[in-house]
Amino acid sequence: MTVVLLSTFLLFLLTTSRIHSEDLNTKYFPENFLFGVASSAYQIEGAWNESGKGESIWDHFTHKHPERVRDRSNADIACDSYHKIKEDVALLKELGVDFYRFSISWSRLLPTGHVNYINPDGIRYYNELIDELVANGIKPMVTLNHWDLPLNLQKLGGWTNYFLVDIFVDFARVAFENFGDRVPYWITFNSGCDVGYGTDQPPGINQSGIAEYLCVHVTLKAHARVYYLYDKEFRKTQKGQIGMTIDGKWYEPKTDAKEDIEAATRAREFLVGWMMHAIYHKDGGYPQVVKDRIAYRSKHETFPISRLPQFTPEEIDYIKGTYDFLGLNIYTTNLVSDREEDPFDEPSYEKDLRIEVTQDPSWPTSNADWLKVVPQGARNLLNWLKDNYGNPPIIITENGYADKGQLDDTGRMNYYQLYLSAVLDAIHDDKVNVIAYTAWSFLDNFEWLDGYTQKFGLHHIDFDDPDRPRTPKQSAKMYKDIISHRRLTVDLKEEL
Ligand code: NOJ
């Protein structure tokens, strides 16, 4: 309770007062702290059908429904990173990053999704990328699945089909066997069940209140199986680490009314805890409030049992503790208030959640409506994860700011300084075990349904030029400076 009130107060202070350069935390990052940048396969690789690559759900969707992407674009070419290994790694080297987070395109490696045919060019491409990184002293951090499931597997139901657990294990084995000798960090999933399965964003299952929970359930089992595969068969020789990434936000109660505080707890447990509790909490399984709410509404909707699948006690034990680190994507904060119980007319994730979400209009904004600059929220979320999950090692796997792609990207520079300062506060003052930080993104890229209208890159790309030339932005220079000094070194560009 005290923690909640204190953080509300801090948030209040933060949002009502301006931030000045002298407020930045200029302490050093811990000695072994790692800095990186991130990307994902579909967003940057291009070469969508080259050299034997199969079709992914995003290839299929953007070709079939161009009208659903804001600028009617797709990632057929994107940043063309498939053809630019040397150029990209040279830029990474220039930045001075310790690691590079990228994802494997499952359909490039296994065009049908299955292991009966392994595409030699998929093996070649990722081997070359990894070798080039290693040769330049950059550690590969590899995500196995970042939203771009092979279309074939989606036709089988995607992450609602339990058989995908075995199929994912097969895929992971191919990745570990071929690349694992040079990969110190593996991320099984970049979470995404809420949008992909509850809405019409690809794969667009759009069966809210049912499909998200099936997806989470299967994903958690698949994660655990792959963890044990790595742990039992590869860890000893390959000596890497493995975890899961949650694409998270911080949820702050809008007022200090009891109902709003409870609503914010529900938001955290439904939107973060539903993926993390089973793996990272000492009790495992789903958070109590998630189980209670879904069971309650299911009953009133005349379902004989809860819409939330149940784990057996053995499964709870099996999944619990299957991590070496916790991966966290954090961008922004939402304010949460309670809302009235909806009629029990249909299954719905939103109705299970029963919250109203807003943002404070005074928060500095970015080019993306949803992304407001609230560094204290990142600190609060880090503290919440520490307090709830026994202070696991945390890798911030994404953090970043959207603008229109200009080279003089003051907004992004401010954002990184403020968020890194909050991370330093969390490390030094709150003793949160943050071990690494990843800026999203390495390059301007295809931002899913927003196409190329939102730019997150440290490097500009001219998407009108077939050669896709890269140019470092001011923020790249600043990030390089921070990495080499291991602390924040320059003043804020403008007082926020
Ligand atoms: C999280 C996702 O993992 C990434 O793919 C996306 O581009 C960023 N959020 C920005 O929205």
C-alpha cells in the first residue's frame, strides 16, 4: 500500500514539475551492465520470398490487406537487412554496443514451419550474421519468435493449438544446434497474445475472451519446453542464458480511490502477470485475480467452466522457474480507473479486465498516440517486477521513442536520457537487478499496422531509395557516448 501511494506521489511530482538536466542520474551503470539495440526479422529483413523463404502471417496479411496498414505498406523489402549484414554490423560496431538483439524468421529457416525441410539459405544467413557480430565483438541476443509465425502453422490454429508446443521445440532445436555455440542470450517469445488473438491484428483471430487465453496457455507451455530443451541438452556446452520477453507497460491508478488502485492491480496482473506469473512468481500458475475474474464472468456467461484454461499442479511446477532472466519491453504508462461490470453477454478480455485506460494529457508525447514519455513509470514497473517476482535479473529488451524520422531527433535523445536515468534510479536506489538495456530500435523500420509512419530508429533509412541508405541520427551519437562512458554524459536538449 505504502509503495503504491509513494509511487503515485512520485508520479504526481513527475507529471506536475518540469525535469531539468541536473535531475538526471549521472551515476555509473554497474560494471557488467550491457548495452544493446534491437530489431525483429519481419520489421527489417525484407527478402520476403527470396532463396526459399516461406510465407509468414505478416507477409500474408500485408499482401492481402494493404488497406489495413496505415500507409498501405509492407515489409517485403523493409530495411533490406537480409542483404546488408556487413553494413549493419559495421553500424553496430560504430555504436559500440555490447550485444545486438534480433529475431529469427522462422519461415526463412523452416519454410513450412516444420523441420522436415531446413532451408540451407536460412542457416547460411543467420550463420553469416552471427559470425559477423562475433567477429566484431558483439554478442548475439536472439529471439525465437517475434510475431511472424509461418502461415502454415497459423492455418493449424497458431498459438491456440497445443501441437505447436512440439513444433516450436523442433524449431528451437534447429536454432540451438546450428547457432547456439555463438549465442549467449536466447529469448523464446516476444509476447503478443492480446493483440494477435483478441483483435484483428495478425493473425487476427479476433475471438476476445477465448483466444488470448488459449494463446497464453500454449505459449507458456512452449516456453517451458524450450527452456528445458536448452537446459538439459545445450546449456552445458553452449553456456548461454534463456528467458521470455513481455511487451509491457506500467499501469498507474488514476486516483487513490480503493477501486482505482484495485483496477490498476488488475491491469498489471492481466496485462503483465498473465504471462509472467507462471514463470517468474514463486507460486507459479496464473495470478489469483486473473483466475477469479475470468471464472466469475465465465460462470455468469453460462460457461460450465472458466474460459481460462487450467494448469495441473504438475504443469505449474514444470513451468515455474524456467528462466535465467526476465525480458522486458517498456515504453510508456497508462492511467487506470475502475469501471462498472459489463453485461454478461459475450466473452471478452476487456470485460474480464474491467478497467478504463487513459493517459495524462500533460505527459510529453511522441509521434505515436499511445507512447507518452513517463520515465517514472518504467521505474515503477521495474520495482513491481522486483517486488512480485523475487528480484530476477532483468534485461530491458526494448525501450524507445517514435517520431517522424528526422536526423536531429531531440525528442528521442531526451527520452533515452530520461528513461536511462530512471533505470539508474531503479538500479542504485531501489536495488532492482537490471543487467542490460536495449534501445528500440537499431534502424527505422516497419512498425506493424503503422507501417513506416512511426520511426523508432537510431539510424535513419531512406525508404524511397532502393539501396536503403542508413544515416546515424543525433541519438545514435548520444547513445554511443553513453555506452562508452557507461553513464549519462550530456544535458537534456530541452527542459521537459
Ligand atoms: C514492441 C514490439 O516488440 C516491437 O516489434 C515494436 O516495433 C515496438 N513495440 C514499438 O511499437
